[in-house]
Amino acid sequence: MAAVTHFPDFEYSASEVFKYMYILKDFTLMLNDGDIVKFTPDDEDAFKKWLDDNGVQNIREESNWVVK
């Protein structure tokens, strides 16, 4: 079953989102064109699942994502 390409109230399709990270309910997303957008969904778990199901990279899962 294919993932849904749009999330309610989020103006971008999954194919436009390159990477993301989130803190509590606030998501910071890097788009494929290099723009950075912020989004606070009503259901952060559902939004994170939507991103993951669409193969969007979670920055926190990258090795060495924290710069010391």
C-alpha cells in the first residue's frame, strides 16, 4: 500500500520534504529546494509517522548529527 502524499493542513507534499527534526510538537523541515519550514501538527505522532512512511529522513537518526 502506497503512503499518502499529503498530510492535513500541511501545504507541502511528502516528495517536497528532504529531512526533518522535531522537538516536542514542533517540526523543522528542510525542503528539497533548501528552504526551511516549521510546522506544528495537531497530532505529532501521526505527522511523524506520515514523514517516516514517506521515507523522509529524520535528522536525529543520522550518525554525528550533533556538532560538538
